[in-house]
Amino acid sequence: MSAKDRRSVGDDVLEDLDAAMRAGTIGAVAPVARTYSTPTKLGHAMIEGAGQTIARQKDTIERLEAERTAGLVVLRLDPRRIRASEFANRHERSLDPTDPAFIELKDDISRRGQLDPIRVRPLAGSPDFDYEIVYGHRRHAVALALEAELEGGFAVLSLLDASAADAREHVLKMHSENFARSDLSPYEYGQMYASWLEAGCFETQADIASAVGLDQSVISTYVRIATLPDPVLAAFGDPRSIALRWARELGAALKADEARVLAAAAEIAGRPTPRDASLVLRELVASATPRREARAAKTETVKVRGKTLYTMGQRGNGLVLKFGSLVDKPLAAAAGDELKEHLTRWLTKRVKP
């Protein structure tokens, strides 16, 4: 049976079969009441036909159960009985009902229905949940919101995947679905890869790179963004706005002068939002640029009888004159006027108009 054919099976039938399998009542047949009359030909046919119907029903149920175990059956489930994965790769802002992308997805599902199922794996031993998300955390969050808002609730379209019980298989399926749609930000990918390492799904970034088909340097860049210091992430407001190509610049700035970059980040984070991410980057990078020390002035001190008459210094294209203790304010003012007059005559003869 093709996936399309399976999806055409009535939801009510699937739900009834699911309940029957969970209750262990599949194939149970009430005993035939004893009769003292001889069965007629029609009676024999009816009994035979009923037996065939029960056999076909049992075969169908067993086949559907096998397909469910293989992750091939789409069900409509109560989103409240599904929990998020410990490897959830969505930033909390992506699941915020006020997030523009969340609002857009919710509006789309409200108008057209849920076209793409989420993927879940069965849970055992949990009193509050029957399934765990393999991928589709944002669609599940939308389903939860609609479940609370709509009078009849909202059942989330879900693909059962019992084969995702293994943690590595679980995270790789989650990665494959998101990477194919380019649906995550560099920060979210970095968080995801870092969580894989922390949970022991993979030992090294090289192992992750081999499993997902990317270069190790790419994995490293994603992780570098996710592990930027908290003040730097806060400066951007929404870390999802950090571009992959910025990792090198931010890393270089932190290496050059981490204290100054963190101070600048704290100041930026305190400003009213929203903030333009590219401008934040420029400010952070500029804060670590070594400031050129003012070039020392070339000075000369003129003294009379061991006391300073004046000190003259030249810095770049400027001239600095400082009178010593022998020159009081009136004399300094008169000297300034005299010097100005002399300097004007001297320069006038030498500059080109």
C-alpha cells in the first residue's frame, strides 16, 4: 500500500484500530449462542462469511500494526499527549506565539490545514505522554495553540516512527528534515550539534560532520556561534539573526580584546529593541580594534637661568606652546599676540595662495 493510500484510510478507523490494539481486544469474538435447531444452508453461509470477515479484519489490523511499527502510518493525535524531544533544535523564540514566523505558520495551518505531518516516536512508561517528537516542534506548538483555541480541539497529523528509538537515529532524522528545508538559523544548528556532543550521541565534531555530510569546519563554525558569550548573544537580541559568516569576525574580536567586546556588548544589550544585527556586529568588532596611541609630541624646552621660559611641541600638523612659571598671564597674552602677528607675516611669505 502506498503512502498516499495509507493516508486515505479514514481517521476514525485508524483511531478505533489504535484503541483496539492498545486494549488488547483485537480478534476477540463473542461466543455463538447455543441453538437446538439444525443450521440451515443460509445459516452455514452466514457463519462462514462472518469467520472470513473476522480473519480479514485481523489480517488488516496486523498489517497496519506492522506499518505503524515501521513508521509508515499517519495518525491524528492529541498534541497534549506528545512531548518535545530533549534534542529540540528550535530556539525558544521560534515557539513564541508572538514570533512573526510562528504567527505566519499558525495562520497557514488554520486556513489550509496541516499539510506536513510531524514525526513522533512511541514512549513507554510515561503517564503524561504517549509520544515524543522526532521533528516538527514548531508545528506541534501551533497544534497546541489551536487545540486550546478551537472549540473542537485540534488533532495533529503525525507520522509514527518506532525506528527512531535509537538516539543517534533520532537526531539524524531531525537534522535531515530541517536541513532539507534550510529552516534553522546558524545559532539553532550550533545549539543542536552542541547538544549532540553533550548527550554523547557523537564523540567529536568530526563524527557529526561525517554523519550529516558536512565539512568539519562548517560544524565548528555553527558550534562557535552557539557558544558565543552570553553578553554577545544578548547584544543581538535574537541570536537567530547572527549570520554564519560573522563567526570569524566575532571570534577574532573576542580574541583581540575580550573585555572590551563584552563591555560593548553589555552596553548594546541595554538599548531599546529592536537592534539591527549588522550594526551590532560592526560595533562589537570596532570595540576590539586597537586604538592608535597619540603620537608623542616632539618638544623643546627653553630655559632662562635654569627656569622654564616656554615649551614648544609639534604633534602632527599642530603646534603646542606652553609658557613656564617666569611668564605670567598678561605677559603670556602679549606674547601670544606678538607671536600671532609674526607667524602670520612669516607664513604669508611662504604659502601659495
